[in-house]
Amino acid sequence: MRDEALKNSGKALDENSLQELALRYVSRYATTRHKLKSYLFRKLRERHWSGDRSGSVEEIVETMVERFSELGYIDDALFAKNRAAALTNRGYGKRRVTQALYQAGIEEGDDRQALDLSDARQWDAARTYARKKSIGPFAQEPADQDRCRKQLQAFLRAGHSFDIASRFVFAKPGEEIDADV
């Protein structure tokens, strides 16, 4: 019963229907080569393959994904840059950005601009995170030792370096923090 609920239709996939699924997916979502491959293989598991056996299904999917990349439907470097910008704007640090790019299947080389962007914006991202969480200079009152420890851990989980995190966490409310120090 559950397997039937997962299927969009009872029809098995051939090369044309697989390509239609891929086109619909890339037109709806910003994606990477890795995510598109995962999506197509999931659809093949759900609906099976009925195409001719001239080539393996893996080769067909790989060729289709590479073709989409050549046509510009998929751009891993642009996806990585946009993801890095979105995460740093939300206050996340470089380690968190690196983790998100790894999970999205971004290969080394395609992540260069994204990591450079997160390096350049690390101070602004930390300031945004501190402001959103009312930490340090953005707090209403000084934090006790236990609260500072928890805030420091949260800063580190958000992907910021210990140096930057501690400068914000141990700052007094209203204190101005310089990036140059």
C-alpha cells in the first residue's frame, strides 16, 4: 500500500519520461548534479525502468545530468555561491556553509567562490547571528557564566570560529566590537 502511494503513476519510466521528470525538476528547483541524480534514481526505484536495454540506467542518468549541466540548467558553482550567500546572511559561519555544500553534493572546485564569499562575510555573519540571538553586545543584560558557555557553544555550532564567537559572547551589552582587533 505504501509503495503504491509513493508512485506518481503506474507507468514504468523510459528515457523520454525520465527526461521529462528531470526537466520538470530543474525548472522548479535550484539544484546540483548530485541532487538531480539522487532524484532520478529515486524515481527509478519507485516506478522502475521500461526503456530499451542498449545502455545501463546509470549511464543514461549520468549522460542526462551532464547534458543538463552543459546546457546551463544546472550550475553547481552558482548554486554553491547562492547557498553560501543565503547562509551567511542568516548568520552562519564558514564551517556551516562548508557542511551545507558537502550535503548538497558540491564538488571541490565548484565551492571555491562560495567559500571565499563566506570568508569575506564572516564578521557580518557573526554580527547577524549575535543580533538575532541577543548575544553579547545585543543582549539586554550581561550573561552569567553558564549562559555564556551555552551561547559560545551555539555560536560554534553555527559554524563560527572560536575567536570570533568568544569576542561576541564575552562582550558587554551595548559594547562596540571591531573586526580589526
